[in-house]
Amino acid sequence: MNLKSLLIGGLLPTVLLGLGTVLMKLSMREGSSVPNYLVQVGATVLCVGLLGTVTGAGWVSTPRAVVFAALMGLGWATAIGAMAHAVSTLGVPVAIIAPLTNSNALVALAISALVFREWDDLNVPRVLAGTLLILAGAAVVATARN
């Protein structure tokens, strides 16, 4: 993997998703309800997608691709709604919820290894070591609140 791939596919999403969690809390503090927040975010995602369709590759899809995208959207919206509820109603600090929810990499790794047969491309001892470190880090952060 080259530097451009790491920057565009790794660093940029990491920074933007981290910033997004902070912006979520700011929106909740300013009085947004969770459903209203999801509508506002969803409308923005729609606009970005439409802009990309007009200026980029155009509308290229298949019925199965639409189903998978819709399922991803359902899962993402439910997860973001749950995070927003935890931050706004349950008082969970962003500093705790963000590291916990970012353990999602383990779920993606396990499912992609099975569905796409990526086990052959993985160094299993390193995956296990990384998994233990992620779980340990999440456990430490989850108990960091005084």
C-alpha cells in the first residue's frame, strides 16, 4: 500500500470520523434530538452523494449493490443514533464512547476474513495480538471516567 492510499483511505477518514463524533456532541448540546440529527446528517450525505454522482462517475449501480448500500446505511444510522443517544441522554463522554465504538475494526476484520476469505492474506498471530491490544485499550478507556 502506498502513501497516497494510506492518507486517503486511512488518515483522512480517521480524522473526519473522529471530528464527526465531537460535532455530534456539539449538535446534541445545542438542542438537536437524535432523530433530527440523523435527518440532518442523512440529508448532508445525500447531497454529497448527489454531487459525486454529477461530478464523478455518474450513477453506476446494480440492484444487489443498492441492497448492500441500504443495509450499510441502516446499520450506520442505527449505530450513530445509538451513539448520539448515549452522548446526549445517557451522558457518556465522547472520550469514552469513541474508542469503544472504534473497536468495530475487529468486527469488520472477522466478517471480511470469512466473507471475502481474507484469512490467507493475514498474519494470524499479529491479528490476534492486535485484537488483544484493541480489546485491552477499549477496556482501559471504558473505565477511565472518574
